[in-house]
Amino acid sequence: MKDNKISRRLMIAMLAGTIVLSVAMAGCGNSSENTSRSSVTSSSAESQNNDNDNSDNDSNDTEESSTNDTESEDDSDTVDEFSGICGESVTWVLNENGELVISGTGGISDFKSFLDIPWYKHGENIKTVVIEDGVTSICEYAFNGLSNVTSITIPNSVNVIGDAAFFMCDRLSSITLPDGITSIGDQTFGNCLDLTSIIIPDSVTSIGKWAFGGCGNLSEVNIPDGVTSIGDRAFFSCSLSDVTIPESVTSIGEQAFDVRGVTIHGKSGSCAETYAQERGIPFSAE
């Protein structure tokens, strides 16, 4: 009987040990699995963080590149805004003091409209115009409407000045034209309100329509021998009191000297005398 009790206790102990061992082994398996899962999760998170960092870096690089491109474009625009090309070998630059300088060799290009002229948008800021020696022609409307320009320098290399080139340069008070030009085109100095005097070179043979029309303060002008034609309203509404028209002039347009109080001087029997008599303008024969 005693032996049976001992055997029963031994079996119970052995069974309990087996259970404990199984539980322990199961715990080890779960621990290993949890460790593995933790490692995978950690690795995945680290990989995701690296991807995010790389994405942020790429984004920053893109933004920086975009910013640099924008700055580069802005710099380019700034340079082009105040300088550029205006002829095959002619350039322009507007200095900070309001001086517009045209330089190079050859002519200033013809533009479809004065709105296309590159310095037009800076018109109010232009105070003086300097055309350097080597430039040979000035296109139509080149300086049209530059109402704040007080001084224009034209070199003797210029032999062509286009129509309306200085039209409505309100504050221009005087100008000397180069010896090489042969004509003063239509409206070239029309409505230059402050223009008081003009020296026309001996090389000029024709003066166009409204060339000086509307120059209300123009009180002195010389018309050289060699001029053969004067266009309609060429000196309309000027302030001339006396004007001498040479015998070389054979054609005078309508209202060319429609000026209150003017006296025309010229040779007896000349075109100038006929013009004056037909319009009731005082004439003095020389």
C-alpha cells in the first residue's frame, strides 16, 4: 500500500514536469516570434524613414533648382530690360541717370510700330539721347513721344532720319542736325512744343509734311540753299516772325507757313513770292 502511494506521487511529479517543460518551450517560441516580428517592424520603419528622408531631400533639391532657375531668369530679364540689340550691329543701353545711348555701326532697325521699339516702355525715364558715331540711320518713330527728353546728340555719321523720329519730344528745346542728311521727313519734329531753334544743314534738299508743325515755340529757322521742296504744314503754327525762303525752292505745300504775323523774305519772282501773294502773307524782296 505504501509502495502504491509512492508510485502515484512519482507519476504526478513527472507529469507536472512535462507540463512545465511544454509551457516553457511554448514561451520560448512566442518570444522568438515576437522578437522576429519586432525586428521586421523596426526594419520596415527604418526603411520608411529613409525613404521619407530621401523624398524630402529630392523635394528640397527640386525646390532649390526651381528657385535657382527663377533667379537666373530674373537676372536675365533685368539685363535685357535696360539694354539690347536694335540693329544688325547696333545696340542700346539705358543708364541709371536717364541717358539712352545708341552705339555700333549701321542703322537702327525699322520696327512695325513705335510700341515695338525696345526702349519705348522706359519713355518717361529717358532724359537724354546720345547716338554715337558709327550709327548711320535713325528709323521711323525711333524716339517718338519721349516727352522728358531735353537733349539729343546726333553724329555726322547719320545720313537718314525716318519720319516722326522725334515727334512729340515735348521738352526738346534745340537740336543740331548732321551734315550728311538730305531730307527731313514727315512729322520728324512735329509737336516738339519746347523747340525754339533748329539748324538745318546745307545738305538737306527737302522738308516733309508737318516736319516742324505744331512747334509752338519755334521762332528761328534757316532754310539753306539747295532745298527744293517744303511739304504741307511744314511750319504750321510755329512762332516765326521772319523766314527766308531761298530761290532754290520750287514747291511749297499748303499752309506750310500758316503762321500769324510772319513775313516771308526771298527773291523777286521766286516761288516764295508767289506763295506769299496767293495767301496774303507779307513779302519782302531781297
